Amino acid sequence: MKKIVVISGCPSNSSRLYGVIDQVIEKLEQREMDVDHIEVFNLPADDLIHAKFDSDEIKASNSLVQQADAVVIATPVYKASFSGILKSYLDLLPQKGLENKNIFLIVMGGTIAHLLSIEYALKPVLSVLGATHIEKEVFIQDSQVVWNDHGKVDLSEEVNQRLETSISRFMNNLIMDNERGDKVTALINKA
């Protein structure tokens, strides 16, 4: 069973993006993935603000990332960049904390122009953390997601389809990367 950690850069669980994250976690669990969820807003603010690398909560979160085969990172866009709370947590990951991990991005912004924040703000930071396997992201305009009367979000059909397609591709690439790794290990052991 593959381990996936979801890092939520939402400032609260009342965010519409948080509702999207819940649906993504549900879709991953339906595919029999072992999913952990790091809700950055629930980490101690003092640890984030003062960069307490030795904090028990930060070390526990970083351990989840280290053990994961893949990482889903979700963030809203504010001021043409990813959320500050997410940046505070990413700063506390080890220098190559995302190395050899498949990364899947879910980003929500108010306008299609915010799509550029992925290429110019988020991906460079992830690259510094060692991320080399970044899947095609899913960008969602906040107008495409609404809370319903049952406390869940309703996605536009187009967004739902893009999420399904991207999650399937993400899972297939994760499995293929693992199979390639197994073959390389077998060749090395044979030599």
C-alpha cells in the first residue's frame, strides 16, 4: 500500500479548498492508499513563526513527509502566491525533504491569472526541496466550488473531471515509478 501525505496550506477548515481536499483524500482512500493529512493551520503557530525545527509537532509532520511515497500539496493563492502558512511549514522541511517523491499540486485562486503563481512562486520552492516528479497540477477558480447544504463542496463538472483525470495519472505514475525502482534495485542486487 502506498503512503501519501496531504499538506493543506489552507488557513482554516472553512475554506472551499479544504472541502476539495476532503474529496481528494476520499478519492485516494477509495484507491486503497494510506493517506495522512498535515493541516498546517493546526500546527503550533509559535513553532511555525519561530522556525522551531526541534518541535515535536514539526518533527512528527516531517516524519510523515519522509515516510510518504507521494505528497499532495494544496494551497489557495493570495497576493499572486501560495499561502504564507504553507511557506512557513515548507521552510521547516529538511533541505531535500521532497526528493524522490511524486508531488501533486491543487491550487485555488480567484482568477485564471493566479495560475502563474504555480510556475513562478510554488514550483521553485518545491524544486529547492528536491522535488523532481511534479505532476500536472489542478488549478481551480474559487467560483467553481461552492459549499452545499450538507457541509460538503460541490465542484463544477469540469473541475471534477480534471481532478479525476489528474488523480488517476498521479496514481499510475506513482505505481510505475515504484516498479522502475524495483527493477533497478533487482539489477543492482544481481550485479
